Amino acid sequence: MIPDYVKRVTYSKYLLARAKFLHKEANELSSAEAVLVMHDAAEMLMRVITDHLGVNPSDKFMDFWKLVKDKTGSEPPRKGAMDRLNNLRVGFKHKGNLPNSNVVADLIPLVTDFCTETAEQYLGIDYEAMSLTDLIPNSQARDKVREAEKAKADGDIPRALLALGVAFDTLHYEAYKRDSLGLISKVSGRYDWDHGAAVAINKVVETVNMLILGIHPPKLRRFSVCTPIRTYAESGAMQVVWTHDPNRLSAGDYEFCHQFVIEFALRLVLSS
């Protein structure tokens, strides 16, 4: 399989995972966003399939089934479900109609099945086995995310979250080095500032720098709550301190942190 195809299919899976996460936010707007992202995930995969088959793609989403059938003799699956998805997208994007959250919830597994079945049927790719971790170019961060995935599979959520914390630190250091000239310096002791004012100003500086680096502050706060405090000595030795009982953290906390690290890594790639 052409490496570019594999990469694009992996991005499709990332978008589908993003759609699932958006829907879990459980509000009307996030469900509508999930429809748009889910549609993009399917469309990206469909475009890879038409490229692979040598078929000229159509601007009309639902033409995919006829085009592929004319080329291969077999019609792709889940046409009815994907037509419903397309109608929801058109209704929201062009008419301002918010989709029903329960309808979106019903469509998510059907769209997942469509992606899984068409990737296998026309590309010979196991869609479920595609790893979003492969999208991370930083090898140290990538290894830590894989370590986290293994720990999660073993049922060790605290160890998985620690590994994700270290992966984020690695990516953050990379981003800081790359963009240091564009970041705002904190207030230092050489200025005659009131201590309280200096602390307040530095908090604002930290938030602005996070935005410059492409980090969403509220998401970072939740990530920080879910992961332990990590401090590093010059030798590279790490000290870990949990501020709460890590055994009370859930698989949902892990999924959020995993998605957070993947998104940050992708932003670094896209902004480089």
C-alpha cells in the first residue's frame, strides 16, 4: 500500500476518534460538530479508495457508491446510514438545523463499520488496527504514548496517565524550543514588582504562551488534574507526585488525555 494512502487513512481514523470524543461532550453543538468531523473522516477514506481504484471522485458525497460499483462490480456497504449522515451534515451546515444527539449516537457505530468494511474491502487495510500514535513524529513522545496504550490494555490506568504526561512534556519541550522567540517572557525577580501582581501577570503569560503553542488552556487544566506532577533534574531523573488517588481515575480520563496528546502532536506537525 502506498505510504501516502496509509497516512491519509490514519488521519481518517483520527477524525473519527475526534468525532466520538466531541459527541461525548453531550451538548447540541458538540454533537453537530461530531457530524461534520465524522463526515470528513468518511470522505477522506472514500477519497483514498477512489484514488486507489483510479476513479475520478465526484463532488457529490453519495456518488461514491455508484462510482465504486461501476469500477469494481461491488457496491460499498452502509449506503443508507451514510445517506443519513450526509443529510444531517447538509441540514446543519447549510440550513442551521442542529442534529438530534440520539441520532448522532446511533450513527457513530454505523460510520465506524462503514470505514472498517470499506478499508478492508477496497484497500486491504485493517482500519481498526491503524494506530494514531504513528502520526507522532517525535520518537520519544511516540514511544511514551505506546507505553501508555500498553499500560491501559493491561488495566494500569495510573501508569498509562504517567506515560502520557511524560509524552506531553517531551512535545511541549520540543514546541518551546522551536517557538521560543515568539513566546512572552515571564516577569522575573529583577523587576520591583509587587509579588501578588507578578504572580497574576505570570499566570496570564503562561496562558498566552499555551495558546501560542496551540494548547487549549481548559483542556490542559483537565490533563494536569488527571496526570501526576512531574519534575526533572538536570541529570534527567524524574520525580513523580500524585496530588490525589490515581486509582480513582477512569478509562474516560485516559481517553481524554490520550486524545489531548495526539492533538497536540498533530498541531506541532501542521504548524512546522
